[in-house]
Amino acid sequence: MFQNSLFKKLSILAAVFSLAASVIFFALGEWLFGLGIWVSSAWIFLNSYFLFRLMQIGFEPKLKTNDQILLFSILKFPVLYVAGFFILKTRVFPIYSILMGLSLFILAFVVTWIRVNVVSIRPGSKRQVSS
């Protein structure tokens, strides 16, 4: 399903972060706050997945199929953004829980990027940097 190793690592780490935060708030009895973290994490995961797929289709000519571009565009832009609007508009979940879920995903992105790009190019590592 995931052909991008960076996105796969990011998804796993983001799921761990959001699950840990949700469990903490569930244990404290804050069910809506914990669910808000999960909902916003799922929303940004889907948003990022569609973005990565659209970029992958755009940059790799052999993957360019108009049907896939149309499908991912329809799912990403109108459907996902309307869902995000209703998540915020209904105010079912505390706004801080939504922000925490989004922030945890961004934190996972930064940590994953550092692990892939900075830590793996230390002296003595096997990864080669091309110029």
C-alpha cells in the first residue's frame, strides 16, 4: 500500500504518538479529548497520504493515470476538507484536542525527517549522500 518509506515511518510514529496521548486522556476520563486527538490525527494522516500519493503520481511518469489523479484529488480536496470543516464546526471535540492531534503528527514528521536525513548520514554510516 505505502510505497514511500518516509511516509510509512512517519505514519507508524504518528500513530504511536497519538495513541499514547489518547490513552493518557482516556485514563484521565477525558473521552472527548482523547477522541479528538484520534480524529484529528486520522484526518491529517489521510490528508498527508493523499498529498504524498498525488506527488508520487506527478513525479513518476509511469504512474501518471488520469483516473488516479482524479480520484485522489476528489478525495483530498472536497471530501476531506468538508469533513475537516464539520469536525471543527460541530465543536464535538475540544479544539485543543484537535490541535494536539495535528501537532503530534507534525512532531512525528520532524522526528522522522531527522532520523532519516540527519542521523543516517553521520560519519561511518552506510548511507551515501549524492551531490
